[in-house]
Amino acid sequence: MESKKIILEQIRQALIENIDEKTLVSHDRFFKEGEAAKTYGLKTAEVGKIAQAGLLLIKEYPKQAVFELCEELWKSGYLEEAAIACHWAESLHKQYEPADFSVFERWLSNYVYSWADCDTLCNHTIGSFLMMYPESIAELKKWAKSQNRWVRRGSAVSLIIPARKGLFLNDIFEIADTLLLDKDDLVQKGYGWMLKAASMSETFVKASDETKKEHLEAVFNYVMKNKSIMPRTALRYAIEKMPAGLKAEAMEK
């Protein structure tokens, strides 16, 4: 079993060897000025290959040791290393335990500095955890009141995947209520995206048609109730996938 130091060196060497200049040059256009994440400049597919190859190096490691490696990757501040950390953490989802919530919360609070890092961690790693341990949503709701913009965004985007499965609708509205008047546009986009996911009935694979209709109507009614005060950024995200007639009604002044 390779040492942690050697594994990190191998991962970082692989990242350096696969730098793509076009990707590096175009990176900043996905972020606001001054908010771009640190990057080596790799295509997403290449990062995925490196992450997958890395799993072979750590296959004998216990979960705690893998999480320690993930934390070292997070500390680098690089987008690609964060993505690998999330890939490795998500690969262990069958081993998640309630106490792991505090680990993911620490990563989000201490090492996330861009919407890309936030979404990579929250969508799948934390989203998977919440579906296994829904009682942790009580702690998630506290994130919506954080001073940290990424923790607030995380309170919403952690529910994207569960929302697409038709889960936690009442909790989604409660978090949206807390974030409703947030002045940070990336938090607005986050909770708008969460509402959109909850309304996207076509993704509720196992839900009945009636449940799908109920969710769409519930999100629409939520938007209509709050549209006079909801930031337009959040509103546009929330209604993006709704039928044209509902979108038009929601956008009326």
C-alpha cells in the first residue's frame, strides 16, 4: 500500500502532465472577475480519469485514511484536486456514517472558495449523504444562516439531487424561505436551482404522475407567493424548466 505522500505526489504529477492550454486560457470566463478558482487547466474528462486511476492506489485504505487524503487535496485550493477529493469521497458512500456530516461541513466551511468547488462537493457527496441520513437536514438548515456564502449556497445545492428524486419538498421550501432575500447572487442562483430541481417532474423516475404534478404546482405556487420580493435571479432559475404558460405568468410584473 502506497504512502499518502506518494499518492498525492502521483496525483499531482498526473495533473501537471495533462494540462490543456486551451482549457487553462478559457477557465476564467466561467467566474466573476477576481473569483476564479485556482486551476491546473485540465478537461473534466481527464480529471475523472485521474480520479478513477487514483482509486486503484487507495483501494486498501480504510475510509478515514481516504478522507484524510481528500482533505489534503482540498487544502491545495485547486479545482481539479477538489474534484478528485469529491470523487473519492463519493466512491465510499456505502460506508457513510452520521458522523461524516461534520467532515463534509468542515471541507465546505474551510476549503471552498468558488461556486464550482461548492457544487462539486454538495451535489453528490453531501447529496448522497442526506438521502442516506435525512435526519441531518436539520443541521443543513443551519447552513442557510451562515456568514459564509458558500455554506449558504451549500444548504440549497446539497438538495439538488434529492429534489430531482422528489424528496424533501417541505425542507426545500424552508431553506428557500431562509435564503429568500439573500443579497449574494450566487446564493440566489443556488436556491433558485434547488427550486427548479424540485419542479422538474420529468426526473422523478419512480414518482406517480399525480406526485409530479403536485411538486410542479407546489413550486409554482411558492414562486407566485414570493415573486414580489424574490430576487429576479432566483426567480428565473426557479421557473426555467416550467411549462411556457407558467413561466410567463411568473415573470409578469
